[in-house]
Amino acid sequence: MPATLEVVCTDDGCELDMFELHYTYDMPDDVGVGDFSCPYCGGVDCLEAVEL
């Protein structure tokens, strides 16, 4: 099963709570939170992976 990554935006001005990234099998193994931006506010340094 491809990886699923839960992400939270920590920007105080952003209204987005949490979102999930669902990868395909073609996604490189070294892809992480730092490769994405917040889909709501566009921030790149404010995303953190949710550790379950």
C-alpha cells in the first residue's frame, strides 16, 4: 500500500486544520513534508507531519 502522510499547517493565520497526502507507488521514497506547500495559505515552512 502506498504511503499516506497526515499534515498540519502551523501558520497562525491559516484556517486549514489537517490534510492527508495519498501517494501513488510512483512517488520517490525520499519525498516528505518539505516537498509540499499548504493548499490553503500556500506556506511552505509551516507544514508538519502528524505523528500517530
